[in-house]
Amino acid sequence: MYSTDINMASNEESDFQKVLEYSIFKCSSYSSTFTPENIITDKPKDEKSCWLTANDNHPQFVILKLLQPSIVRNITFGKSEKVPICSVRKFKIHGGLEPEHMMELLTGDLKYNSMPETFELKCTVGNLENYFPVRYIKIVLLQSWGRSMNYSLWYVQLTGTDSFKIVKPSIDWLNMYQQKEIVRLCMKHFRKYQQQEIFETLQKYTGVQLENPILSELYDVLVVKGDYVQAEKFITDAVEKGILNEYINAQSYQVLWTKMLSPDPKPGMRGGHQMVLDPAAEVLYLFGGWNGHEDLADLWAYNINSSTWSLICKDTSQIGGPNARSCHKMCLDPEKRQIFTLGRYLDTQHRLPENLKNDFYVYNIESNEWTLISEDTAAVGGPELIFDHQMLMDVDKRTIYVFGGRVLIPTQSNEDNTSNSNELVFSGLYSYHVPTDTWKILACDIFRSHIQGVPLVRSRVGHSMLFHPGSRKLYIFAGQRGNEYLNDFFTYQVDINDFDGINWSDFGNDNSTHIPAAGFTQRATIDPELGEIYVLSGLSKDKDKRDENVQNSFWIYKIDTNKWSCIYRNENTGEKYWRKMENYEPCPRFAHQLVYDHIRKVHYLFGGNPGRACLPKLRLDDFWQLQLCKPSHDQILKKCKLIIRKHKFEELAMSNSIAALQYLQTNVSEIIDHEDKEQRNEFQMLASLLFRESTDFGDESMQNNEGTNNFLSINSDDPVARKIHSRRIELYDKLSEFFPESLTQPRANLIDLLPL
């Protein structure tokens, strides 16, 4: 068997940059003018150089045949300069060596613009250890940007490698893998139907193992011997050894809110404030904000261990620090123990030229001293006075990144009296190198003066920006630009100055239920170790109305799988409901602050604006802790034991009602959570089994069978034995789902593959 080592192949990166030749093998429909062959050449100015499908009511597709088997890494879609409304929006890509047998390689979306887009295809299988060779690529068109059921596709380019030294071992490996899986499917089938001799013969002459010996031991204990007590011990041992950790880690989080109560003094009501958390020192810092009447300049520290607030300074401007402000941003250098502060909001009447300097401060935690780094960052190559921007620090390089925000300009420009978003001024992307005290512009807003060699970016306010130190990327998403609410998502590679869009997976026709709603003032954090981004909702735009909404939801984005999941949502908006919940769950809000302790895996939320029209000046001062909990090892063990005991009870109920009732009242009852309504109802349903007619269980002879814990006779014609064997197989399959797929028998069944 050949194995392709990806690490080795990565040293030959140039091998995967070849543009691969292909022809059109098959397509669902076309016209005489707009043929699928048109997608082979890139002619964005030629309005007829596209494939235009017929107006059918089924997904359209085209199958491309490569000149020879290849490893396809990327697919690029070209577009027309004049983008038609029938341009493709959603699509799927499949690939394989035969057109009848293909694997899904990608699900994606194309933007409604004239810019070509490149997507990375799945090109490895077998735990990312082997390349997946293809000869055919199938492009399935699922949705266009218009309402019609026809689609236009302009140009398709495939890149990868057809190098013999890479592709040939991959084909050989795939053939061996398929043969092995066929044998495993057969072995599973024959064992399930008690054809032990055939099973053992296959195993002996092929050398193929159906599953890991650990699972074979469980099969023998549970299915053959019916030793349920030993099966529980087996599962207990597997949990203790961490064998079920993969299953536990794949489970959804549960949200646990805790209201943090502490004695006075503590910060008052506010929104638009800033918080940073020092996880090593276990201290949270809060500065400034707006209390509904005025901006604040107080600096607070919260000691996590003692659960107490302390007022460091009531007015930082009195000790050389920044004056009162809101909508500013802060970031922490945990190694140097410094806090940097930049930007602020000014009311229209205060936007005079002399007030529009963007001061930049640093606070030294150890010495309790503020230092004015710059009176006006715009004068030294940095951003102008901005608010609602984002700022964070790359601690390793001691570099601060600042992106977006609204630029404040003098009131005489009347920019606040216009509704044209193009006339609003937004800041770009900047970096500040702390050791050398130097600013650098990395990207300009699309409507600002362009600087030679500096890329353009669509700037915004109220967005999120996070830094992953491992991948060296900034993650930027959402926000607002004029009247437009954004839900785009892109990255910036800080070391090579490169932007890259993140392509959504297929989230269905209504993306609003599968990704965070387009909006701004959401709060986001990142856990680089877990590869997860967390988003607590803020203001969003109702897709059916023109109103803004503020509702509670919490989302997680898995970086490695490019998947969003909503783990918490509460759409209640009534004042009465939230008064009742005030000690159990934070009410919906915006202009709040959320920070994350990546060591202890805990979030902290403070204050904000509840958005109550009847009390427009109301701000909040509640303080919350948020924990994301997954099932513990004990909970998973208890779940497995309950499954085992339920099956044993059902087996006892077939033969001995008295013994079954005793087992239900003792062994099953002790593991049921009787406070859980679902488990309680399930327990009651189990009891009802004892009152069924004997014929409900099958052959009447079951009622006389006492051998539920004995060995089953292989190839037995006894219907009781067959029934028990079938039920134990079901139990074994259920328990196997808790184990990693790499250890278990195939999930599929041979019989399911037969065409009918």
C-alpha cells in the first residue's frame, strides 16, 4: 500500500500550482449559443462567453473531465464584467475517478460582483494522510442571485497537480482502501447474521481487521455473552482512559450564565465602555463609557479570586491619563503589563478642529501611571480621530492593529445631515509597533485616497476583529457601513499583508438561522487553543422589517471546519419576562463589553444599553459570568450505563416480568435523573412494557427463556436467540457511536448499498 505524506508534498508546493486541462464530459442542459464549453476560456468582456442553463426546476450540473487523473486543490470561478442576475450564488463540487462514484469536495457561495473567486477543495482523505485523486469534477448549481431557475457560469479554472509521482501512489492507495472497506463491510454483515465461519475465513485470508480489538472485546462481552455488568465495566474503563474524549469534544456546548454579585464600591451604569482581562493576574480592567448623561473617565479593577471591584482612579485625566470618553478601544500587553487606549466619540457640537486630535495613551499597571504616547496619531502616520473601531495586540511582535471606525470631521462639513453612506468617512487598517513607536497604514478604505501599493478594504464600524497568534491572522466580520448591515467574514495575514475571504459552507436557503445575523455592536472573542471564535449578538437588522433588533444569541465558529453553530438563543423581548429573569440571565443589549479568560474558559459581561424606547438614557450595571459547558466524563458514562440498563431491562421483560420489575426499580431507577422530565417520562414508558401481551415480544416461547445472560448459540434456529441477538447488536451499534470512528466497524451496512 502506498501512502502520500502531505508534509513531504508541502515541500513541493509548486507541483500544486499547475492549471489543469479539462473537457466537458456531461451537463444537464444548455442552449446552442451559451454552451458549457464556454467556461473553459476566460472572457469576462464577452457577454456570450458563458454557460447559460435551461429554465428547469431541478439542480443544474456540469461534469468536467480532466486530461488525466489529478489532485485538484483549487477551483476558480471567473465572472462577467456586467454581472447578470442569473449568476450562480450557491453551488456544490463533487469529484472522483469515475463519474458515477464521487465524493463531495466543497459547498460554497459566490459573491454578486465581477471579481473572480478561488475556493480550496477537499483533496485529502483518511485523516488527512492521503491525497484524493480525481478524474471528474461535477459542479452542481443550486441557486442563482435572481429568482429564475436558470444559471450562468462564466469560467472555471482547476489548479493542482497531475504529477505521476504524486497521483499514482494516491490512486494505488485509494484502490487498496476501497478493497479493504469492502471486506470490512462483508465482515460486519456476516458477523451480524451469525455467519461466524465466513467471518473468520475473511479475516484469516485478507488480514483485515473489522475493528479495533478493544471493540471486538466489547462485542464478545455484550453480544455473545450478554454480560451487561462486564459491559458497564468496559465502558467505565474506556471513559477513564480517554477513549471517548473525541465524542465528548464533538458535543454541543451548553450555556451557563451566573450573575456576579459583589459589595460596593463597583462601577455604575454605562455603555460604550471598554474592558480588558489579564488572565495570568486574574484581574479585569474597566475604563470609561457613557452613563446616559455624560462620558466617564473612571478606571476600575475586578479581582476574579476575591470577586471584588476596586476603584483605581475616579478621573484619569487628573493624573495624566485620557479624559472622559466612550466608544474608545483598549488592548492589553500581558507581558509588559500595559494597557493602550485609542479613540473616542464626540457629539456634533464638539467636533471643532482643535478637538479632533486622536490622542493615544498607555497605562502601566505596575506603577499606576499614564503616559501620553501621541497627542495626535494622524500627525505621525496613524489613524485620525475615530470611534467604534477595533484594536488588538500581537504580543509576540509587540504590534497593535487598529481597523475601521468612523472618522470624526468638523461639523461645518454637514456630514451628519446626509444619508448617503458614501459621504461618511471610515478609517482603514493600521499597525503600531510599540518598541519603535511607529505607525504604518496597511489598507485604505475603498472611498479614501488610494496609496500606491496599499490594498483597499471595505471599512466599517461596530464590527469584530480577533487575532489568532498561531495562524498569524486577523479575523474580521460584521459591522455597519452607512445604512448597510454587514455579515461578511474575511482574514488578514499580518506577516504577508494579504486579505482572504472566508467562504461560507452550505447553510441552507435562509442563512439567518445558520450564521449570525447581519449587524453591529456584537461582541466576539477567540480561543486559539480550541480554534473557536465566540460571538454574543448585538444590534441586528430584521430581514423582514426595517427595524433594528436586539435579542440574545450566542454563536461559535469552528475555524478548522468553517462552521457556525448557535448554542444559545432567547428571542423574548417583553419587559415583564426580563424582570423575572434578571438574576438568571442577562437581558438583550448592545454597547456592552465581553472579555474572555482563555485559561479558565470563562467569559465576563458588563453593562450596556438595553435598547428600551421608553427609557432612552437607561444604561446597565449588571455583571455576568458565562461558561460554556460540555458533557462531563461522568455524564457520558452515566448516559452509556443508562442505555445498557434499559436494554437489559427490555431483555428481562421478554422472559421474566418479576425480575424485570425488580431490575427497573433498582438498577434502572438509580441511574435515572427523576428531576429531568424527559428521563422521567422515558422511565415510565419502560414500566409500561411489563403490561404488554406476551405476543408483543414475538414468539411466546420467550416467556420461558431464562438464558438472557448466557452465551447465544451461533447459527441457532431458536427465534428467542435470534431476537436477543438482534437486540444486542442494536445495543452494540449504539455504544459504538461513542467511540472514534477510526476504532469501530464501518458505520454503513452492506445491505444498504444494494440497488433496489
